[in-house]
Amino acid sequence: MIKWPSFRDLFTQAGNTSSRYPFAMLAATMGTVILLVIIEQQTDVWSYLSDNGQSLMASLLGVLIFFIADIYAERHHIPPSRKLVIEIIAFIIIITYYLLLPKELAHKNYIRFILFFMTGLLLVSYIPFTKTYEVNAFWHFNLLLTVRIMLSGLYSAMLFGGISLALFAMGYLFGLTISAKLYLQLFIAIFGIFNTLIFLAGIPDEIQALEKEETYPRVLRFCVQFVLLPLIVIYLSILYVYGASILVSWTLPKGLVTYLVLVFSVIGMATFLIIYPIRQQKEGRTLQAYSRNFSLSLFPLLALLFWGLGKRIQDYGLTELRYFALVLAVWLAGINLYLLISKAKNIKVITISLSFVCLLSAFGPWGVFMTADRSQASRFKKIMLKSQLLKEGKITPNAQAKPLSLSDHKNLHSILQFFAQRKRLARLQPFIRPHLDSLLSPSDSEHRKIIKLYALMGENVTGDYVTDLISVNTKQFNFQSRFDEPVRNIKGYNYIIKFKQKANSFKVNKQRVYLLGDKEIELYVDWKKNRILLHEKKDTLVNFLLDPMLEKLVRKFSNVSKPLPHNEMVLIEAGKSYKAKLQITQVNIARRQDSENKMRSMSGELLLYFSKPEGF
């Protein structure tokens, strides 16, 4: 039976914890001190962690690894000399992990850390039970761990709240200045050291005694029968009805349904584990029915999951998120098949198999990163082949190649963005003739790196947008107007349209549609011809030609860094039934070697007046 300790019991037990788990507590203390020093010295904590988070990551993993080593040694009564060898091996693992981390942490380092941490958590759940099939002890041990996590968090929160209130009272009553940084450091110190100490203090000395434990918490039973099971039935019904509806209409499942099924499956699996000790009791017929039928009921939903996920992988390739969704779906299918056909139904298989899935996903050619990279590189190659841009496997401009279609533009941009954001553009080196180190500068933004890669494909494929931005003969100018009126006098006009747009040859510049009274007006920026058009239905209502203004700005104000008078960036057009005033607040211009000006971005507002129809 689980003992709910008092504060006195906790502090009494905590006195022996440091000697029982010395290295785990040392790792927790080191991680806490590292965070405290970072907060004390740095204002931008997240930026600092992205460049110097190696020691913190190693410390957090160290807590888990040393705890695993110690609890394994305790459970199997390993003598102190051999236990020291195990702890040395654990120390070597942590140091090796630390040394293998790059100087600049990347996207994959954080994901890999999470996978290693999850592997460690799952390993804790079954490491004391490697020799025998002590399923009852396994279940009660994990229940105890869950309760310890909640209790240590509760006591830590109470301690933090009490000390914080005392600090606030001192500051308020005595006029002391207590910074928010101190409260944050207090929170980290309590939850980093005290919370770990309280958690470890409650781990029983004789774990094998839990095999004889038969008590099942009443609160847990009530929660399962009257909260979890009704919610699962409702959730299951909704998903089944949705599955039936898309089968009737034969439409592709919505993208979010993949994650809804995964969430339901995880909740259902957790409920199955919770009721495991009482699933066969005669007085719990509902629990018996759930235990027998849960795995069977999940298979139609897994089919729905594979259908939707498979289609999106086919269309968009694998990313880290889709990889994990696919791996989790395969694991769920395997585990539920095991629970369906196995007589033993050993629940340790669940955590053991999931820990191996997490560990194996972190590295290797089958792992998340190489698999996602291969998938996206394959999509890249298909688009290049379709556009006839590959010669001897390398991107080579082709005068006969046609501009990329809208779909290919979107896909290509998403692929390049995928690699650029993760700093893994080197995966595309096999398709690129020049070495990427000579092509891309470390100071280049993600956007500029993508543009440089687009430029390799030729102007006839990508348009002159990327050519202008890359060409050394193209100069960039940016002009802003002094236009910051908080209150506007719009006398003589009916409407104001504010807009902000940016040219992009690999993203579609959509028309903006505005409903102005009984008129439907479309605003379209023509980047090629430097003009702004207003359409009413299919008719061109207003045509602002911007070339004269752009030429004047470049010629007259190219050396001016201050905002310009707003009347220098104003155009007015009028007709029989309308009047339009264009006020540009910002415009970026690329001036080519042939003295042609091209707008790259602009923002401003349009003031419009429409006269009433005759006889109105």
C-alpha cells in the first residue's frame, strides 16, 4: 500500500537520499547551478542555451542514468565494488554524450536529447524487473513513481509559494527591491534540487516486496470508471462516426485526425495499464469488457490513421513529426496485436518496446533525421528531374526548361525551407555542382540561402526575382515616408485600405479582395510592371503606374537615410465615378545594371471615393 508521507517523513527520508543516490543528486545539483549561473549572467537565457546548453543537457541525462544504475544495483543486490563499476560506466556514457555534442546546438540535438530522456524514463519503469516476470510489482512500482512525481511536485510548489510570499511581504513591508530574476532562480533551485531529493527519498528499499501488494487505490478506480472510460467511449464514437462518413464520401481524412487518433490511442493504452490489476475482478464488468475489447476496437482507427498519414507522406514526404507519427502508429499496431493474441499479456512489453523505439529513432540510417532527410532529398530530386534541371545528377540551368508550376514552387520551397531551418542544406550537396561552403555564407539568413539555391536553376525557371537579389550588379534601396499621423482626416474619401506586400517568385502573390459597400474590389500588386491595380469584377478600375515615382526616389533620395516627406510618395488617380489616393509608407527597390527598377516590398494605404449611382 502506498504511504502518503508528511513533511516530517519527507525530510527524514531525504536525509539518507544523498548517500543512497549520490551521483544522481550531484547531476541534479550541477544542472541547477548551471541554470542559476546562466540566469544571473545572461538576459537572453534561451539564446545562451542554444549555444551553451551542452552541460545542462548532459546533467539532466545524468540524473536519469545514475538513478537507473543505482536502482538496478539495489534491486539485484550488487556488491559495492561492482556497483562502482556500473556507476563508472554511467559516468563514461554521460561524458561521451557531452563530448559528442557540437559546439553549436542544432534542431536535431534537441530532438535527440528528448528521445534519450524518454528512453531513460521508460528504462526506469522496468529496469528493476529484468530477471523475473514480476508484473504485479512492475505495476505497483510505476504507480508509486507516478505518485512520487505528483507529491514531490506538490511539496516543491508549496515550498516555492511559501518562500515567494515571504519575499514579497519583505519587499512590500520594508521597501526592498526584489527582482523577478530572484523568483525564477528560487523556482529552479527548489524544483531542481529539493524536488529531486523528495522524489528519490520515496523509492522503497525492497522493491520486490511490491509483488505481494494487492491494494488498489479507490480514487484511481473511481477516476477510471467515472471519468476516463466515459470519455474514451465518447471519443471512440466520434472517431468511428467520422471514419464511417469519409468511407461513404470516399474523401481523404483531415490532417488533424492523424493526431486525434494517436492521442486517443495513447489515452486508451494508459487506461488499459491503469486497470490491469483489477481487469478480471467479477464486480468490474465494465473494466473486463474494456480490457477484452480495447485492442480490437483500435484497429479500425489505426487503419484510418495509416490511410491519412500515408497519403500525406506520399504528397509531402517525411518530416520529423510525420516520422514519429508513423513509428508510433506502427508500434501501436504491433502492441495491440500482441495484446490481442497473447495469453500472457505482459504489460512490461509495452514500456520495454517503446523504450527501444525511442532509442533506435535517435540515430542511424533508420533514425528520424536520416530518414526525413532522404525523403525530402528524394522529393527535391523528383522536382529537378521533372523540370529537366539535372545533368549528370547535378543542377544545371536548361534554356528549354519551363517555369516551375505553382504546386512545384510550393513543394520546392517547403523542401529548401526544411533543410535551411535545420541547418542541414549539406544533404543537397550531391545535386549541386559548386561546393555549398563557397556558395553560402554563414552570415546568410535562411531566406537568402534559399534564394541562392534557387538562383542555380536559372532565370527562365525561377524568374528574375532571385537573380536580382543575388547579382552583384543589383543595388538595393529602401525608402520610408514620415507618415505617422495618429488621427486621419479622410475628407473626400469613403474608405481606407491598408496593405503590406512582398514580392516572392516562389510564393504566389494573391490578390486581396475587399468588400466596400456594394462593391467587391480586388487589390493586385504587379511586381513585374511596377504597378498597383484595383479591379471591380473583371474591369480595371484604377491603375497606379509606379515607375516614375521609383525613378525619382532612386535618383533624388538614394543617399538619404532619413524618412522622406510623405508627399514624395503619394499618387492620386481619378475618374468619373471614383477617386483614389495611394500613400506609400515603405518601398524596397532593386536597381539592376540596366537601370531598371524592380519593387521588392511595399506597404501603404489607399484612400478611395466612389460616387453614388445616378438617381440613387
